[in-house]
Amino acid sequence: MTGNARRKRAAAAILFSLIMACLLGFGGLLVGWYLWGHFGPPTNDPDETGAFFFGLLVGGVVALGGGITSLWRFWPRTLSESSQSSDQANGI
């Protein structure tokens, strides 16, 4: 893999991971709000700041986990010498 193609794949992996982290974070925020509303204490505060902070916490954890997993999965790797020679021998 050439250096330019590797950079493009790395940039695509970072962009994809950021997009997935944002989407997963928003989903986690919604799930956190739902869980707090159904299982949290009764609300006396009209702002529901407890639900907001719990949603942010859940969304942040989900976004970090999803972003790290996505980067780990899609980051371009170099092939080792043994796997390259076995791929060439197999005609790949």
C-alpha cells in the first residue's frame, strides 16, 4: 500500500469514526433521557437538569466507545513480511 493511499484510508477511517461517534452519542443521549425519565426520581425541577446530565454521561460513554471501536476496526494496517509472502504465494 502506498503512502498516499494509506493517508486517504486513515483520513476516511477518522472521518467515519467521528460521524459514528456523533450518531452514537446522540443515540446515547436519547437513551439516557429515556432511562432517567422512566427509572429516575420524580421530577420537581422543570428543567430536568439531572436527566440532561445523565443523558450527556451516557451519550459520552457510548460515543467514546463507538469511536474508539470504529477507529480500531477501520484503521489501515501494514501487512507483516510473513503474511505478504504467503499472500503472494497464494496469488492474492
